Amino acid sequence: MQAGRLVNINSKYQQIKYLLDSDEEICKYQIEYDGLRKAIDYLKRVHNYTIYRNDCQCGLHPRKHFSYEKDWASDYAKS
């Protein structure tokens, strides 16, 4: 077995979790997934993630939408 990142690349949920854990700010147009809000809600409820919602400035869609980022400090607060 190869050590390193174990992410099922076919799972959008795992991709979202990995990106947030890597301190990436994501929106549904960047990852091309309409179920992003549900995945964010699941991470907040089940995994106790602290995730912030921001006005997205990606420019990939003309309408206003949100981006999400994980609070990196919450990882250290659990220690």
C-alpha cells in the first residue's frame, strides 16, 4: 500500500473535504458541483468543521454566489 493521500477521486464529497483541509477556498463553479451546500452542511454537522461562507470573487459566473473556506484555527483548538 502506498503511503500518502487517500482520496477517492470519484467522490465529490472527498474532493471537497480534501480541498477544505488543504486551506483552499472553493465555490460550486470551481469544482463544478451543484451539491456543494449539502456537502458543506454535512461537514459542519457530522465532522464539526467550522466553515466560513464568503462572497465569491472567482469571476466564473456573472451572478453573485458564495465560496467556502475552513477555519484553519479550529484544527488547533481541538488539541
